[in-house]
Amino acid sequence: MLSPTPRKIPLSSFVSIVHLILISISISISISQIAMADSSESTPSSGVTPASSETAVYIVHTDQDNSNEDPEAYHVRTLASVLGSEEAAKGALIYSYKTAMHGFSAKLTPGQGAEISKQPGVLQVVKSQTVQLHSATASFG
């Protein structure tokens, strides 16, 4: 009986697979950082949903900045345009996304989230949510 010959994977396919794995790891790390920021927020003992003036974590998806400006500086500048100062922006900024997507996460009120969405270069603003995975394994194919 002949044993099957192993298939050779083209280098370009291998590079693509490695790239997808690195993106997945980057997203996983970002999600865990956001989850930690979410869990650090205090929840009222009454269990009542916080008032609309309280902050929550928002993910802000931006256009790729084509200038030579550092992405984090661009994110701080975008936040400062709504929060009123660079100091407030740096205090609200949680994470700058630079690999899998362009954007940042920040602690904002719903009104500030709505205002950020109107800024030039901002594509989408989404309130962060913690979700539960239904499976520990992934099936491809």
C-alpha cells in the first residue's frame, strides 16, 4: 500500500496564512484590552443601566491616515476636537489600532460618541460589547 504524498503549499499561501494568524492574534489582544477596560468601569449596585452621561468604551474606525503623522497622535487630535483638550483626549484614549484596522478605542459618553462620528476621517463609531464565544474551536472549510 502506498502512503499519500504530502501536498506542498506555495510560499504565497503560507505567507497569507501567517498574516491571517497574526491579525487574529492582534485582534484578540485588542479585544482583551477593551474587555479589561470595560470590566474596570463601575456598575451601580442597583443593577440599573448607567445614565446616558456616563462613559463607556467606544471603538472608532477611521480612514487610513496617509500623512506621516503618527497614528496615535492622529487619534489624540481627533479625540481632542470633541473633548476640548489634548490632555482629556489622552486620558480617554484606551488603545490605538494600527495593524488590522485603523482607529482607536476610548471612554466616551454617548453624546461624545455621536460627535466623534461627525469628524472628518471617522468611518464608524461603535459601542464596545463583550460577547461570549459558543465554541472554543474554529472550523474552516
